[in-house]
Amino acid sequence: MARVLLIGTLETKQAELGYLRDALGRYGLDVAMLDVSLGSKGAVWSGKEKLARMTEKAQAAATDVGAHCTDCQVAIGVGGGTGGEIVLAAMKALPATYPKILITTLAFDPRPALADSAITIIPTLCDIEGLNTQLRQVFENAAAAIAGLTKAQPIVRDDRKTVAVTTLGATGAAGANIARVLTEANLEPTVFHANGYGGAAFSRFVEEGHVQGVIDMNVHELGRIHLAGAHVSMPTRFSSAASLPRVVLPGALNFLGLSALETVSNAHLKRPHYCHTQQFTHIKLTKDEMSEQAKRLAAILNDSIAPCHVLIPMGGFSHEDRPGGAIEDSELRAITAEILNEQARAYTVTQLPDHINDPNTAKAAVAALRDHL
């Protein structure tokens, strides 16, 4: 019999959790329960007291979840604002790709929690406050989906070495070229989007030991972290791979990734820029910003304890950094090359005449990494 873990606050959601438990049982699933109630017993706590109790409960639940899920196939959480946040924190303690489902009112932004952990969100639309026709149907749908998920076949890794690759739409051709060349070399590429969220998943993937080498082709998140742009906390984004062979390129280092055009400040709009999509506006860096970013990148790479090689594609760092492109600037490339060369201690540097999206750049990146795999 398949076994699943159901997580929620029995203190406030006993009837709802009980209904879902029974629905799961009708599919022949054995349900283990984990109560993450705060234990207020109706008391009204101050904001500080409640947050402290939530943190304490989430930390305890993270330990409990790991113990429970050694014999469970899926973790399911049910919660509104408070309960949902506690469940998310607990679920993040599980391996990134372990099956996790959160049934929630979406009373918070789930993106930070989802950035480095595969959690499926099932919105309830209505509040989880007493059973009704809408909520029962949501639970029935969820139970059917969970029953199917328990039948998922685990993927057995083959004998190929795995290479983590970072990319972005502005270097999309480079990412595709690198993935193709790696595959042709009997290596398995796993590609992550450096959009301020994907870097968190990249770091976790590396830290969980899934990777034998890295091509950090798109370091755009360095700008989001230190200059401007939406991002989640990713303190190990540029250090997690320090002990692995890696090749690094300054992909998309030359622009800020900001939101929809109408949300961008007038100061930024005075610079060369373009709309990447209706939701994203790319703003060219100033010379001073590029200099600081290159110095930051050099300092990070000088902490490498495994072979690290930097490739600088002098033909352009992103798709609009080219002759006639909206943010083309050869001087920014020259600044980057000068600093990365001058400050190299624990890494080596090669300058390429090609654009980052040129197939020759991909070939050079894979060749440089293969020398150390």
C-alpha cells in the first residue's frame, strides 16, 4: 500500500484534513498525519510572538517531515496564510525533486519557496474555513492527482556525467548550443534560468551532489543581487560550485533585468534599454557598474578550489549586445576583460572573438570543461 504524508494544522483545520485523509484512503493510500498547529488554544498573540512560534514550529516540522518521508511517497500540505507558510518551510527540508503538493488559499507569494524546490500548488479559490461543495471538489481532485503521483516511476541515472548550465532568454541560443554540444560529448546538461529565481535551484542542485561540472554561462543574477531586479535569497549562487570544475562566461552581465516598462524609473529609462517581453525591460549598465560587477565576479572566482576557466566572448555578452543592438557596447566588454584578466588568481582567462550566442563559443566552453572532467 502506498503511503503519503498529510501536513496541516489540526487545531484549526481538523474537519478539512479529515475529509482529505478519507478521500486519499478511498484510493487505497495509507495516510500519515503531521500536525503543525501553533497551539494557541484561542489566545491572541502579538505579531512578534506569533512569528517566533511559527519559526519554531516550522523548524521542528522540517525535522519531522524528513523522518516521516523515509517511507512516504508524497508529502501533502493544507493551509491558508499561517499554516501554508509553515508547511512550505517544512517541505523545503525535503530533497528538491521529492513529490510535494500544497493545497492553499494562496494567501502569500509562493515564488520564493518554489525557487529551489519542486512544490505543486493547488489553489482552493475559497478559504479553507469549513467544508463546502467547492472545497470538497478541490480535495477530491487533489486526492485523484496524488493517487496517480504515487505510481510515478523513479528515474534511474545513467552513467553520463551531469553538467549544470545557466542561461537566460538573452543568451538562449548559447544555452541551446552548449546543451547540444554537451549531449554530443555524452554528457548530460541540466539547464537553469538565471532570472533571479532559477539560480536558487541551480545552487541547490549543485549542493545536493547531482553535478560533476558547471558551465556558468549566464551570471546575470549578480546584477539582480547587487544592483537592481527581482530575486530570491541565493547566498551560495556563485560559491556552490567552487569545488567543481567549471567554466564561467559573463553572459548577460551587461544589463539590469527590470520589470514591465511602465514600472521602470525615469532614471533607468534615460539609459539605452529595450523591452525583452511585456514583463521584462533590460537596461544597459553604466561603465562604473560594469567595473564593480567584474570586480565582484573576479573576487568570487578567486575562491575556486577546483579548476575554473573564464571565457570572455568579445563579440557580445547578450543578444542585444551586438552591432546594431539596443544595448551594444564594446567598451563594457573591454572593461570586463581587463578586470577579469588583471585580478585572476584562482582561475584562468581566454578571450574569444565571437559573440556569446555564436556556436563557436559553445564549443569552446564545452572543450574547456572537458579538459577537467
